[in-house]
Amino acid sequence: MKLLFKLIIILLFYNLSFISSYASEIPPSLVTDLSKKVISINVNFSGSKFHIFGAIKKNNPQISSIDQPPFDILIEVIGPPIAMNLFQKEKKYGFWINRKIDNLKNVPSFYSISGTKPLDILLPKNFQTFYDIGLIKQINSNNQKIDDKLIDQIVFIGKNKKQYNENNTPITLLENTLFSNEIDFPTNLQEGNYKVKIHLIRFQKVLATKQDIIYVKKIGIQNWINYLAFQEPQLYGIMSILIAISFGFVASLVFRKKI
Amino acid sequence: MQIYLPIAEISVNILLLIGLGGIVGILSGMFGVGGGFLMTPLLFFIGIPPAVAVASEANQILGASFSGAIAHFRRKNVDIKMGCLLILGGILGSIFGVELFRIFKNLGQLELIIKFCYVLFLGIIGMIMFFESIRALSYESKNIKIRKTRHHSWVQGLPLKMRFRTSNLYISSIPAIFIGFFVGILASIMGIGGGFIIVPAMIYILGMPTKVVVGTSLFQIIFVTGVTTYLHAVKNFSVDIILSLLLLVGGVIGAQFGVRIGIKLKAEQLRILLAILVLAMCLKITLELFITPIEIFTLVRDL
């Protein structure tokens, strides 16, 4: 009798928990990592690559509808913001002259987005704004009131300089769980923290977002020169003069007798 | 072999830079011209930002001229007093030029101004060289010297006269300061030593003997490019020391070969090729200014 009672309680509890989990399903989450945490710019830096990899973790013990495919992954990499002046070339007196149009306080110095499908297919425009995803959103969120045409131009320039990439390498989702993506960094890379945002999307809804950071820094002689040039410009100027002069002096000693 | 230039913030092939320095060095050794007005446009062509190209090239000229100046100093071919006046003007010109540079940079017009100056100067120099070499070729058979040293009378009339022992002159100090000033501006805006302007100016305007002209001009160039380097480093943060050094390596070695080639070959006949090269570069920059650009919009880093 006691045994039967216990069984009923267990069954009841089990049932209850099942119902409760069904009513508020926990959405799946993301487990991700980066192949590098730091990218060093040294003397022979000629661009760099790193990998983002991860898996979709299902959080419900039972089969639940939210854990079912289709899943889609979007990966954004956003460089540190920099202040830029936007110029437009105008024909004046026969030749082309720059005219300053706008001063942009925070333009991302790098932006890359890749996904299992293109962004515009995964999320409609108003959803992109809502979820803060996409390059246009990145440029717009930091600077108020930018004309749409100007944004197009900023995107166009950035893409030409390989600083902005959209839909570069499509991500494949293995067994609806595993994914990885390779990001190419160009040579003209800003120093600072690069945000890596990984979004899990299902039916135009962002279920989970994981954020990580990759740090780009100049090291060795590069870092030293950069530090001197911008922090101690007087010393750097004198050093440049002395280096050039001593080089000239050595050269005159080496080649004096030969002519 | 790529090298990342810390101030230019691009990665360039190291051999390309040394090679460019070498070729310009050979040309400057052969024809006795400073390499600045050839080197800086070439740096634009390989994608170095003009501001960095100009400032780093000024520093390179400093190194290259220093070895030449030592040689002339030993032979006492330097009019130090005249040199000091030119330097005084040159430093003032350099301060003025770097300030102009900074203003145009902030206005976003720097590239245009630098390129415009280059069109003008490469055009003028190319034409002069071209016609002079044609004239030299046609006069050669008749063995007629075409150059004459002449004193301009208006220079004699100016006040503040000084005596220059080495040059054996008693003239006003005003034109020397003005010439220095003008060359100082050019050094800071175009990244050139200005030898091709100061040498003829010394001969034709000041009437200095040709023996001391080259030494004195090198003497003034090292000071003016030194000050220019310093001011660019402090005001515009645009001196790339790695770039200057690589160009120096190529340039100094190239110049040694250039001098030897110049002695063996008849450099005067090859001068016409240099003139054509200069005119071609002038044409390329001109076209960039007038042809409808592919990118109407540009983003410039706001420092």
C-alpha cells in the first residue's frame, strides 16, 4: 500500500514537471568558443584568420517543439568604433574636390556577418532593427540621423576596403547542432576589442545570443613605434631624425673609399 | 615577404620597398638629382597614404643627404654662412608648410593639394629636363657650352647686405631667406629636398660659384628635412620610421651604383629617359585629378 502510494506520487510529480516544462519551454542555448582570443599585429602581419565554433545545446529533458529544427546561425564580428569624416567628391573648376558631408562619431572599423542563410532571409528588416543585428543597424545605432544613401556609401566603401563583409562564407549546421565559421581579418586592422556575436534563430525569432571578444593588438616593435609616435611624438620625431642621420653616416663610411 | 608599416597601417612587400628605393637611388646617383620628387609619387602609386608618404620621405632624404653633406664638408665645398641663411628661411617655411599640411588634412583636401603640387612640379621639371636634354644632344657635336652664370641686377639693389667669404659674394640676405622659405614649404608639403629648385636658384639668383652650390644645398637640406620630420611627427603623427629605413637601405645602395653607371654611360643622353619618366608620372597624377573617380565618397579617419 505504501509502495503504491509512493508510485502515485512519483507519477504525479513526473507528470506535473512534464506539464510545467511544456508550458514554459526553455529555449536552446549556445555553447561557443573562438580559436584565438588575441590577434597580434607584428612586423610580418599580413592579415589573419580565426575560427568560431560552437553547438546548440537543448535545454529540455523531453522532446519539445522549440528544440526542433529549423535552426539558423548568424555570426557577427564587430570591430572597435572609430570617428570618420565622410567626404564627397565634387567637380569644381574642372577637377574633383572633396567636400565634407558628415562627421561620423562611431563607425565600426570592421564588420563581418555570416550565417546559414543570408541575414535578410532569416530576419525581416524590422526584426533586424529590433534585435540589433546587421551592419546598417551597427552604423545607425551609434550615429543618429544618417541618410540611407550615405549609409549605402559607407557600406560600399567598407566593402571595397574589405573591412565590411556580408554573407561571406555560408555556415553549415551539422546534425542541427554543430557549426563553425572562419573569419578573415584584413591587413588594415584597428587595435582594440572585436565583439563576436553568435545568434541562434528559429522562425524569425532570436532564441539565443552569445557574445565573445577577440582582442587585436600590436606587439613588439610595431607596438613600440605606435606608442612612441602617438604618445611621445617629440621623442619619436627626434628618434626618427637620429636614426636617419646615423644611417647616412654609416653609409658614408662604408662607401667612402670605394668611389 | 610582407612587412606591416606601423604608421601607414598597411602591409607591403619588403622587397618592393627596397627595390623602389634602389631604382630611385640609381636614378638620383646617375643624374645627381635628389630622389624625393620621384619617390613620393611612387609611394602614392603603391598605396601609401599621401600624408605618410610625404613625412616619411622627408625623413629618408635627411638620411640620404647626410652622407652626401659629409663628403662635401670634408672638401670644404659648403658656404656655411649662406647655408645658415637658407636654413633660417627653410625652417620658417617648414613650420608654415606643416601648418598648411595640417589645415588641409583637416579639411580633407590634403591629397588634392599634394597631388596638385606634384602635377605642377613634375610637369615643369619634366619639360625643362626634356628640352634641356634635347638641346644638349643637338649641341653636343658643336661643343658649345650653354650655361652662363649671370647676376640679376634687382638682387644687387636689395638692402641688408652681407659678405659671404666662401662664395666670394657681397649681396643682400633677403633673397637667400626667401629661397630657403620657399624650399621649406615644398619640403614639408611634397616630401622633397628641393635640390632641383635651390641649386638653380643659387646659381642664377644669388650668383654663387657652382663649386659650393651642391654642398651648400645638401647642408641646408639636412637641416630643413630634419625640422620637417620633427614637425610632421609632432603635428601630424605621419612619420613611418620603418618605411623611411627601408627606402634608405635601397636608396643608399642604389645611389652608389647610380654614380658608377653615370660615369660609365653618357648620363646626359639618358637624361631624356628620366624626363619622359617624370612626365609620365605627372600625366598619371593629372588624370587622377580630372577623370571621374570610381568612388565619389571617401571616409577619412578623424584623429
